[in-house]
Amino acid sequence: MALTKSSAIACVQVTKDYGRGRGVFQVDLDVRRGEVFGFLGPNGAGKTTTIRLFMDLVRPDLGQVQVLGMDARRDSLAIKRRVGYLPGELAQFPGVTAAYVIGLLAGLRGGVDPARIRLLADRFNLDLGRKYEELSHGNKQKVALVQAFMHEPELLILDEPTLGLDPLMQREFRGLIGETIKSGATVFLSSHVLSEVQQVCDRVGLIRDGRLVQVGSLEELRTLRSHRVEARIERAIEESAFRALPGVSETVITDHTVSCTVEGPMAPLLHVLDSAGIVELDSHERSLEEVFFAQYGTPEAAGAGR
Amino acid sequence: MRSMERPKRLALVADTVRANRLSLALWAGAGAATMYAVAIMLVREFSTYPGGAKALAPTVEAAAEALRVLRWPAERLDTLGGYLTYHNILLLPLLLGIYCAIAGAQAVRGAELRGSLEGILATGISRTALVLERALGFLFVLLGITVGIGLGVAAGLAAGGEPDTWGALVTTGEAALAAFSFYTLGLLVSQFTRSARTAAGLTSLVMAVLFVFTNVWDQAGPIAVARFISPFFYFQQSRVLVPGHGFDPVATLMLVVLPALLLVAATIAFERRDYASSLSARRARPVVARSVLVQRRWLRTWWSAGLVRERISLLAWAAGAAAFAALVSSLEPTVREMWNKLEFIQVYLAQTPGASPTDQYLGFACSTMAPLAAAYAATHVAGWVGDLKQGRVELVLTSPVSWSRLVGERLTGLAVGVAVVTVSALVGLSLGAVAVGASLRPDGLLRVAADSVLFGIAIGAVGAVLVARLRSGLAPALLTLFIAASYVLDLFAPAFSWPAWVARLSVFNSFGQPYVEVPELAGLVYLGALALLGTILAAALSQRSPKVA
């Protein structure tokens, strides 16, 4: 894979090895401009390390990282001027107000439109006059979100952005992401909650044990799509009747109930079920979460990544 | 269902010892070495002084009387035990007390504000047990320090021909008990304050007042009775190493009773208040929609934002330095009078032509600016590690701010802080001097201010290199060691007739006597080189490996 200037973020064979299997290894990634890219992985998979590599907060042992067409290391200051970043761990600021925290970060950027800060604070229902240390985790997360969005960056890199937000604020956040994309920006967000990514992202990448195991659009990933079918039938039916059916797996038959997973055309399955007399039929598409876990197994990456 | 298990007993005692193991090692090691070296130095002084210890003692006693607010009492200075008690041991509970005050304030409130206490309380341990286990753990830490320093004192006494190992251990043990009172006081005060730092500052202030008061209580008239609440008073009552005094069991008992009472009070206060809220916290006010000014001029740089954030602490430093300097300079007539009576001091003073005795005394007062600046710089360096550990560095570096700029801004903030503290101290010194009619040298004051700022930046630059390389709590600990070693080197080099270049390695030696004369060029070059090269090296090290976690 080659680096392309047109990408919002591009990595080639990036490795950061902390030893004993911890770190990220040979990561190739291309985040296109104008998209919302979801970066998924269980705890400790290497999401935060990868993000810190983009921000020049850690340096790769091998490989290259480009952000907005610039070298992440050489041009880090120019990059940071155009990027909004939300760290995975909330900083502590004892003895000062939320306004101080926002004001400091705005000041270090050379000033930000005050109306934009007010708008974001109102939108997230955040009282900037309160002491930062007295805020709840969710409210501190709002402070972090305000500082990430306040200078209307071209690229947003958000590490677990909805952590601690209530459902209403999560909806507000998704709305803000939508508006940001409409204005031409790019969003890279990490999460370990697949359903959240499913709601806002165009493409997703999955990292496990420090290695990028899958990248694709939601549609592409849905080539792995499947349905879970549950049916109540009139007459008993042998499991062997399902074995020969293409795309049917995980069949469970109990009394007059059949449940199975179907990838591809549904007709052969319906034909068999119909021959046994369908009383009730329920089918739903499996979520990305279920698809990923079926594909890659239950997360067990504790100790890997960072 | 599994039966509920009781939390592992005394786990917090072990955790407290583990958390303080580095400080324990530093205090015990550096304290023992200092005590031993000072004892050897005093033995040499006894042997080289014309007429020996018997002749030396009256002259030192006269000086000690003049400066009694700073250290008292001075008795049997003709013996190593008596002189060492006056010279070093009387200061031990004060110095150890500062460490204890900070540790006490942090023990509950600090952990609470860092968010690490909630999980511990959720294990089922009671608040009382938590406080008691933390205090017990810290007592073990003090025990280790006591043994280390005590053995240093014992080795020094043995080398001076007055062996008394048991006496040395009892003395340092009593010093540790006196200091432990300030651990428990810090613990109590922190139950009423919003932050652990405020509690540590208030406790240190109370401690300083008690220390000075205890030295002059017999001149305090009706408030002399207040001495009974001072741990320093009880410590002074039991001076095992001073011939003719010996062990005072009642005073020692009081050194146990005082911290016990404070511990009980702290426990009651902790039991009565809400978690993460001080006992004095006001009830929540009704929410009023308000317009908050977010972007301010002083928030545009990290250094100015930091100074505003730490303004209370800076004010406390400035006020404390001013009060101390005013106190020292106001003693000028008393000291000058005493000097006039001592022939050898006249000979010594004549070695600096062009400087009157008043100049020389005020020069001595101004020389305290160096340790003051060093202590201030050390707390700043500890703050830099805190910035890193608490995620502030990561957040700042995601703005268009480079590591080099951050290092530069940190040192700028430190330089401004040192300037504020120094100028405050010099104002205090001037007021004290004017009040007693002592004349001041404006050129001297300017030199002191400039030299102190350079000195502070030099120390800060060394700290910046350590922080850039280590990025852990080890950095301020090593910086403190560097400062202490430098101070001791400056003290010992002339006493042991070490070569001049060895003495010049000490930053305190390079500071010189700026009030009475322009410091030596070599010293200024050394401080300047430390400041400049340290800054460049710190920036390079930070930039080369910019890890934030």
C-alpha cells in the first residue's frame, strides 16, 4: 500500500512495539477525506496507540503515517492546527473551571470564535462556569468534545467520544458529526461499541491484538451479512433436512421450533419450512456486532495492544 | 452465592509503605549521610578552633541567642551531642514535618480528588479503618527514616568519640513523632479544604508559626501557654544527646498523644462529610444561567495560564518568603550588637572590604533566597510530572504546541514565579530592615533578584532534563537529591578544605553573595550553562521521544 496525499489519514506498515505482544503491528490504513471512519476493537486492542501515532504523541518504530497529506512527525504542528482531537482518557484540571480548560486550549490555538464555543456548550447543555473537577464524567466528556469541535477542524480524531454521555447527548453528538461531514470535514472515531459505529460511520476498521484485521464499508462488511431465522412449524422435521441447504448454519431444532442462520438466498430454507407447515416466522438481520463476533470470536485481547 | 469476604487486613498499610518507598530511601540515605558528614565537620571545627570546643561554644551560643527565632535552644555546644542537636537535630522535625504535612494532606483528600479512593471504599473498608491504616503505614515509613538518620547520627557521634547509638535512635524517633503530628494535622485540615494542596499549604504555615513561636515562647507573655500545643516544644524538652538533659518520658508521651488526638479528629471529620466534598463545603446554590468569559489574554500561553491556575500557591509562597525575610532582617540590630562583642567576627567581617556589618548581615539574609528558589523550582518540577500523569500534557500537545515550546513555557513560568517570590521576599526584607533602621543597598537587592531568577532557571532546567528523560515521580526526587547534594557540598567543601573546583560544582556556591558583591563570573557562567544547556537538552529529549503515557 502506498501513501496518498488525498487521504485524510494514511498509514503504511506502521508498527509500535511495546514488547510482550503489546502495541500495534504492520497497520495499513487509508481514511478518505469526507468520510466517517469507525475504528473498532475490544479494550486493549491498540486503538489509542494507533490514534496517538496519528497525533505524534507516540512515534512508530517502523512505517509511515500521513495526516491530511502531511508527515505526522515532521509536520505535526501544521497537522494539529487543522485537527480536532478528543483523548481517550480525560485530563484532570484541579481548581479551575470548565471555561478555563476550554479557554486555555482555545488560547493555545491562537483564539477561537467565541460564538462557536457558546453554541457547542449550549448544545451539550454544559455550564462552563462550574469547576472542572466537580463535573461528572459525562460532563467532562462534553468539555473534551467542545474543545475538539470548537475550531471547526478539517479532521476530527475522536477516541471513544461517547463514553459517559447519556442517550440524549449521544444523539446530539451524532447530529454534530452529521453536520461536520456536511461541511466537508472527515471524522475518525474509535469505539468498542459496534452498534454506535454502525449508526454514524461510512467505513469501519477492526483492530485486534494490535493488528488491523478488517477494513471496509458497512455495505462491504455486510457481505458477511446474515439473518437469524426462527420459525414455529406444525410437523416435526429432521435436522438433516437443513444440512444440504446452501448458506444455512447453526441450526437448532427443539420440538416444533427451528432456529438457524442464513447467508445468501432465503428461498431454499422457506421451501423446507413450508413443507412442515409454517405457523410463525421471524427473521432479523444480524447486527455488525454479531457478525464481527461470529467472524473473529469473543474479544479476549486483554493484555494485547494498548 | 459466595459468602462476603472481608477486605484483606492491613493491605493499605503495605500500600502506603510501597507508595513512599522512594521517599523513605532518599530521606534515610541522604539524612544519614548529612548527619554523619556534619558530625565529622563539627569534630574538625572543634579540633582546629583555637582553644577547642570549650572556647568555641560561648561564641556560637552568643550567635545562637541572637538568631533564636530560627533555631533554639543552644546548650552544651562544647560537646558533639549538644552541638549536633543544636546545629542539625532541632531542624529535623521541621524539615521532616514539611514532608509529613504534604503526605497527610494527600493521604485521603489527594487520593479522593484523583479518584482512587472510591474503589477502595467500595471494597467494604470503613473510613475509620482507611484513615488508621494509612496513618499506620506512614508511621512505618517514618520508622524507616528514623532508623536511617539515627544510624547516621550514631556513626557521627562514634567517630567524634561520643558513641550513643540508643540516644541517637531515640532522638530521631522523637523528631519523627513530632513531624508525624503534622501528618495528622494535614489529614485533619484536608477534611475542610477543597484541595489537598491547600491543606498542605495551611498545615505548613501553622507548622512554621509554631516552630518560630516555640523558639521564643518565654518572651511571649500571656500567650506563652500556647507552647503546649506545639510538638516542637515537647521535642525540645527531651534532648537525649545533650549532656544534662536526657530523656523526658512525659514530653515523649505528649508527642504520641498530640498526633493521636489529631488522628481521631480527622477520622471523625472524614466520617461526617460527603465523599469528594469538604466538610466546610457550601450547599449548592440555585443554578443561574450565566454568561462566562472563556477566552482571556492570559490563557494564550501555557506559562501564564499555569501561574493563574496556581495563583493561591504562588501567593502563599510570596507571603511566606516575605514574612520570613522580614523576620530575619529585623534581627539585624541584635546580631550586629552581638558581632561587635566578638573579636573573631570582626576579623572575619574585615575580609570583605567595602561591606559594613549591616551589609554583611543582610547579605546573609539574602543568601536564603537560593534555597527558597530551589524549593520553589522543585515543587514546579513535581507539578510538571503531575501534568503528564494527569493527562494535561496530552491535551496541550494536541494543540499546535510543540514539546520544545512546552519546555520553554514551563521554564518561563518558573522564572516568573521565582521572580515574584524573590521580589516579595526582598520587599519583606526591606520592610524589616527599614523598621529597625538598617540601611539597604539597592544595587545589592537588584543583584539578588537577578541572581535568584538565574539560579531558579538553572535548577528548573536540570529538573526539565530529568522530567524529559524519566517522565515519572523519580524526576523531582532526583532533583531534590541534586539540590541537597549541592547544598551539602557547599557546606562541606570549605570545612574539609576540598579544592575550589569541587566547591564550584555546587549551584549554591555559584549563587555567591550577590547582596554584597557581584558573584564570581565562573559561578554565573556555570548557572547560565546549566540553564541554557539544560533547556536545550530537555527540549531535544522531549522532542525525540514524545511519549505522553
